[in-house]
Amino acid sequence: SCKFSCSSHSDDLSSSVRSQDPNQRRVLDSATRQRRLTRQLEALEKDNFQDDPHASLPQLVKRLPQFDESNESGKRRKKTRGDHFKQRFRKNFQTLLEEEDLSVSEGPNYLTACAEPSKFPQRHFCAVCGFPSNYTCVSCGARYCCVRCLGTHHETRCLKWTV
Amino acid sequence: MSTLVLDNGANFAKIGYSHEKVSVIPNGQFRSKTSRLKTFTASQLDEIKDPSGLFYILPFQKGYLVNWDVQRKVWDHLFGKDMFKVDFADTNIVITEPYFNFSSIQDTMNEILFEEYQFQSALRINAGSLSAHQYFHENNSELCCIVVDSSFSFTHIVPYCRGRKMKEGICRINVGGKLLTNHLKEIISYRQLHVMDETYVINQVKEDVCYVSQDFYKDMEIAQLKGEDNTVMRDYVLPDFSSIKKGFCKPREEMNFTGKYKTAEQILRLTNERFAVPEMLFHPSDIGIQEMGIPEALVNSINNMPEEMQPHFYKNIVLTGGNTLFPGFRDRVYTEVRALAPVEYQVSVVLPQNPICYPWEGGKLLAENPDFEEMVVTREDYEENGHYVCEEKFDI
């Protein structure tokens, strides 16, 4: 069991893993596990996890101009501030990348510049406490370091939010 | 005629006239739960008294400028009467772009600079090229250098020879400060306290307590010890924005190693998080990103260069970008590259005094260069010849 101060779970060991019938635990296949990992990595790209505080405001309030948004040089802005330009100015990253059509370009580009996989072996860490891990959860593939962490994992994350 | 140097980063804009000093200003807009109706732009962030649950609106996605509505609002503020009061007809602008910037974004940049703001002239360039320019100025006997730019969105490793970047050697690792902060938010939220909405606060925690380990498994052992033997463990007091305006680490003598704290403060207890988070720059695979870390990518890039240049690159490794500020970063890069490099080559890794503003300093230097006039594209030039003249002159 966990030798040192793995503090992420309670002292109560009554929710022992051994009491669960192995035949009843669902096992995720590798495609599902990969999808889960991809989703976790995509979540790490987010700017915010909460909603926009302005999202729930009534439309009328949102239209009120800010004091500093005065149109001092209205003339020169007409060229690039019309509705037509708005579409072009708000495309997301994926769209812009696809439009660049790099598969037909020659020489180094954004895609070829991406670092290759490491030649060093991957290290594994317990999904619960972050210390080095030697064991893998049979159901979902998450790593754990001791029985207590596995218990916490089963209670909180294993097989939850599966696509 | 004055020159405005703008290192337009995904997190901060480093901006200033070439004859003045640089300012580091958030490149985005912000909304707060407490000031519900207002949107704060760039330096107005300082006006927010309670940044808990701060909502970010950033023009960049994955390191590329995609949202021009937001970017223009930030630039209107920076160029306007509250900040740099730019007289566009009398101003050159030196502005940075990411490596391999998409041609559609480059075209839009030309339009915005010349048709909307109407700068007299512009020079668009990679930030790393400005860093290389500064480095060669400081080390004028050197022919080659390799620039590591580890910042908000990602990390780039770029070899330069005689002032020109070597495109075949450019390597991008998709780990940046944003990812490190989000990962720290996730593990704290799972292990201790829900902080997924607290980007601003946890980013400060990251900058205050995280460091790069020189001996990863040893630190892992120490971090598991109980009581005072655990020299890695720190207790971080979270701000409440009334009595505690800014978070801080409790000094070791005030830490309670045996029981619970009696005070009302919210405290995070951090052990392996302190060094496991920055470790992702050295082993992205720790988190499932199948890419090389910085030292391995450096050696890999250099090995793809012509053999006679390789010892020159090993001797001139320059670290830039916010992530290089983690204590121990430079030493760790040196140790790992030294171990991987051929024994007969000299290895030298330089961390400038201000790694965040180093490209800006290079931009200032470039603006003072006698050849500067020939490097820029003037507005007249653009209006006559269009995007073509920019494609020819600028090497992005």
C-alpha cells in the first residue's frame, strides 16, 4: 500500500477494490481510451472553463457602447469594419490551418515543424496523486500507485464521462 | 519619424518606441464576475480588484492570431490616447509573428497595418529572429546560434546562421505556459480544491512555487516524505482579495507539519506539483503528448544541420520566453544537452537577464540599424504592389 503521505484520499478503506466482482467491471477498448486522452489534451487548450459572465446579459445592455470606443477616425475604419470582413476576421484556428492546404506545399511548414516522438521511454504517474506509478487500471487504463489510490480512482473517475 | 516595436505575443504584448523603454501588457480582454457590465482591455486589467473567476478573451488560438476583433480592440487601446498616442503617418512599426504564420493571416496583417491603421511603414518578423539579432550583437564573433523560445502557446527551437533562420531545423513542441497552468488547475482541482475557473490565481501559484528539478526521481522521493523531512512541500496561501490581495508561500518556519491550520486562510499544499508541472517541457510524454522535450529537440535540430555548423550551435544556445524563468531551467537544459552532445563539442546555454523582453530589445536594436530603411515595406509600396511586396521582403 501507499508507503508515504499520499494525501489525496481518506483513511477509510472500506471501499476496497477486492469487493468488486471483476466480471461486472466494464473494460474500455483502446479506441475509447485514445478518445478520452485526446479529449483531455484538447481541454488543456481552453482559455476558460467557465461561461462568459456577459453571456446571460440581455441583448440591449450589451449594445451600450463603452466610453472609450468613440469613433474618432470613423472614415478610415469603413474599409475593414463592415460585416463582410467580420466573417474573415473570426475564423478559428482549425479552419485557417485547413485553408492553408499544407499537404500540397513543399519544404518545411507548420505541420512538418512539429516535434517528433521522443526516443526515451514514457514515464507513468499515478492519476490520483501524481507520484510514479507501476500499475494500470484494468477497466480504463489509468495509472495508479497503490490500492488506496485505485480506490479513489474507482470512486471518482473510472468509467465516468466516457464517450 | 519614430519606430514602434511590438512583440505581439499570445499572452503579453511587449511594446515601446525604439527610443524609449518596453512595457509588458496583457494582449487580450477580460471580464470579471464582480464588474459585470464592463469588459477590460489590456492594461485595464490592473483596475480589477477581484480577479477571481476572471474570464479571458484572447485573440490568439494555439499561438496564431485568429480573432482580429479582439486584437484590434487591444491595439486601439495600445495605440490610442491612453497609452502610446501613435501618429501613424509618422511611425514605422516592427511587429512579430509566429513561425510559419499562415498566409491568410499574414495578408490580413498587411491590410490591418496599412489600410486600417495606416502606418507609414512596417517590418514583420519572427520574434526569434529579433532574439538572434540581439544575440549576435552581444556576441559578434559568433556565426551561429540556436534560439529556444518557450512561451505561452508552445516552444520553438530555431537555428540561425549568419542572421538567417534555417527553416529545416525549426522544431515546435506543443507545450507552453498556458498548458502548464491548465494542467496545474486540473490536478489541484482533483486533489484539493476546485480551481478550474481560477486561471489568474493559479497562474500566479505556478510562477511562485514551481521549479525545474535537477534530479527528478530524487525530488519525487523527497516529496513523499512525511513532516519536516519533506523539503519539497510548500503551503501556499490563496488570496481572498479583501485582506489577502496576493497569494504567497508560507515560510518554512510557519508551516504546520503535524495537524491542520487554525486560521481561516485557504491553503494549497503542494508537493510533486511544484516540479512535475514544468517537467512537461522536458518530457511532454509525461502527460501523453508524444513529442520530444526541449533538450532532446535541441540536439535533434542541431543534428539535422550541416556537420561543420553543429559545434557552433552547441556553443550558442539562447533561452527566451516566460517559461525559462522557472528556477533551475537553464541548468537543467545545460545538463541534459551536455549529456546528449558529442563529448568534443563545447556546450553553452545562455539565459538573458530578461528572457521575456529579449526579442523586443532585438527589435529596438534593429530599428537603430543603418540598413533598417531598406528592410521595411512602406505604405506607398504596399498600395502600389499589394501583398506581393511583403511576401518578397519579409521572411516569416
